[in-house]
Amino acid sequence: MSTVTVDPHTDSPQPRIPADGHHRDVNGGWLRPAVFGAMDGLVSNFALMTGVVGGDATPSTVVLTGLAGLAAGAFSMAAGEYTSVASQRELVEAELEAERIELKRNPGGELAELAQMYVERGVDPELAHEVARQLSADPNTALAVHAREELGIDPDDLPSPLVAAVSSFGCFALGALLPVLPYLLGATALWPAALLAVLGLFGCGAVVARVTARSWWFSGVRQLVLGGAAAAVTFLLGRLIGGAIG
């Protein structure tokens, strides 16, 4: 894991290159969507619960609100993620099919197009043409190469809508459960839920630091401040609205 050092000439934090020479995973892999899904559930549900607490709701109402927010948010996230990823996959598959048809209809033109791409990257024209010719010998390889070069996609690594939906549902539900848990265990005041939410917010922010150049404490505090501000504003709104309609 990368660490940060201070440049003695600038006194500013400088990322230290890992000993193996590898870079960070800039896409975040599975960690980023999982953590942000849980963080979304935690912030939204905790803010929702503080809002009804601000309106002087009973503990049973707070529990009902929290569970309803958990279910509604998790299903909404899953449905939205499924639709989004499915639409993206359908678009990619349509583009792949169009490229497959073009490779069959005009193989010479596609070969020349691929060779030109390599020439534009600095490869000698004769070598570029030979590389393109060899890559185009197998239809599946040719499709994969054109997809990566022209569309920037990997035909063998398309996202699964079902996996995206299930993971979004689970991560959101896990985060949303944290502030509800103390009430389910018998708490009648907001502070145990707030304490658990604070720990969860800081923990999620610290984990996010694994895929950023920031330190774990900075990311943790930043997320704690943002999530706490959302909950505080919602509490005040609940207090104002509850007093107006009470």
C-alpha cells in the first residue's frame, strides 16, 4: 500500500511510489462502489432518522422510519443500478455486433484502419500493417482488438446487471442498518445511533483512502463532517416542520 512523504523542498505531501513500481488502482476495483454504496445508505438513513427525531417522533416511529428508509433506498439503488448497467451493456453489445458485421463485410478496410492507429502511435507503417494483419487473422481476436482500440472496452469483461444490483442492494442496506441497529437492540434515544453513525462515517472515509492519495484520517474526518452536516440540517428541518404541524 502506498504511503505519503513530505518533499523537503516544498513541504507538501508527495505520494511514495510502491516498492514494486506499481501504481494505485485508479478505478478502485470493487472497493470504491462497495464503500460508497454503504456510505450512501448510512448518510441518507441516518439523516432521515434524525429528521423524524427532530420532529419529536417516538422511538417506535424512528425504527419504522429507519427500516422503511433502508428498504426503500436499497430497492431503489438496486433497481437503478440494474437498469443503468443493463442499458450500458446493451449499448456495448450493439456496438460489438456492428463491429463484428463490419469486420466480415470489409476486412481489408478494418485491417487498414487498425494499422493506421498503430502508425499514429509511432509504429513504423510496415510493422504496423504486419501487426494488424496478424491480429486480424483470427475473427475473435480481431473483434477484441478493435473493441479495445476503437471503443475502449473489453468484450470479455462486460459488467453484469444482476451482480451490480445485488451488490448495490447489500452495500446500501448494510450502511443504512447501522443507525437503526441501536433502536432494534432497545435504545430509546438518538445518541447511540449517532455514535454508531459517527464511527461508520469515519470508517468508510478511512477505507476510501485506500484508493486515493489522501491519508486515512483526512478522508475519515472529511466524510464525518459531510455526513454530520447532512444529519444536522435534517434534524433542524424536522424540528421546524414538526413544530409547525404539531
